[in-house]
Amino acid sequence: MKERRSWEKLVWTGSWLGSLTWLPLLAFIIWSRHGMNTYSLLVFSLALLAVFLVILLAPWKHPDTSYWKLMLPLYLVIMLGILFTLFFFKAVLGLQTLILLPGIFPLLLPLLIIGKRTWSDQDKKD
């Protein structure tokens, strides 16, 4: 039991951090190389905020809070990163990048699928 829950902690932390790795990469590799240091600093700060939120909003620290409440701030950080990216590439490529915006919606499926569950629900089953 304890071993499985530690695996879940690793999956939560690793998957969120993994899904956010593109933010600092985008900030330093693309924007800082193009002299857009303000964008770079802003997006890197967003990435640091995301890391802080992953640690702060870990479900085992809030076992009776619904997952959707814990995931929503992290999704907002990702959405801000996506909007900054689309804004930047819209300036470079034109309006056709806005066509990509509806592609964001499938990313929200976990909110619908596991949103009502809590960390302590699994403890109650066992």
C-alpha cells in the first residue's frame, strides 16, 4: 500500500514537471536567442511558479480536496504559457497560429475524468 502511494506521488510530480519542461526551454532557447529577454524572463518565471505549485498543491498534502481544485492552477499556468507562445508566434507567423487554439481543449480532459476524486478516496477503498 505504502509503496504504491509513493509511486503515485512520483507520477504526479514527474508528469506535471514533465509537462512543463517546454516553458523554460522555450524561454531560453527560442526567446532569449532572439533578443526577447522580457518574454524569456516572464516565461521562465511562469515555469518557476509552476514548479512551486506542483509542490504546494500535491494531493497528498490536501487529501480531501478534489483533484480539479488542485489541477486548475497548474492548468492556468500551462494555458498562460500557451497563450504567450501563440502571441509570440502570431507576431512572427501571422494569424494562422490562432487556428491552433482549439487544440488546447483535449488537454482539459483530466479535469473531467478525475476531477471529483480526492487523494483520500483510494485510502477509503483499501
